[in-house]
Amino acid sequence: MRTSRLSWSQQKRLIEHFVAGSTARTAASLVGVHKNTATFYFHRLREMVARHCAESTPFCGEIEVDESYFGGARKGKRGRGAAGKVPVLAC
């Protein structure tokens, strides 16, 4: 982020905490910046990730998704609620 007033080391540490899954408040206290600064920085990082995902998505147009259940044959309850069945999504 070129226009940030944060030093490069602060930006790097905030990115590390973002990747690690820390909250913005925790990252702010560890890096030494205000919590609003960390929140705004995390928001900008999420926007960048979303923009990258939107540009590189392999799908376009309408997508149909179907679900199937796989599992062993047992006596008793059948269908979605049957024990031991695993739902699998197929595109």
C-alpha cells in the first residue's frame, strides 16, 4: 500500500498478523498502532484479496451446484439423516 503513513516494518507486522488470523485489536496492540488504524489496514487487505479473487476466478456466468451423499448401506434411516453419510458438492 503505497499511500500508507505506516512504516514498512509496521505494515509487514500487520500483514503477518492478518495472515495469522489475529484480530485487528490484538494486532494493533502488538504492533503499537491505534486500533482504528489496524482495522482500516485489515479492511484494505481484505479488499485487495477480494479484488484478486474476483479477477482470477475460473468461473463466469451461471454455475449449477449439485449435492450427493456417499456412505455405507445400512438398515434404518435413509437419505440426508442417515448415519455415516458424507455430503459432497459437485460443480
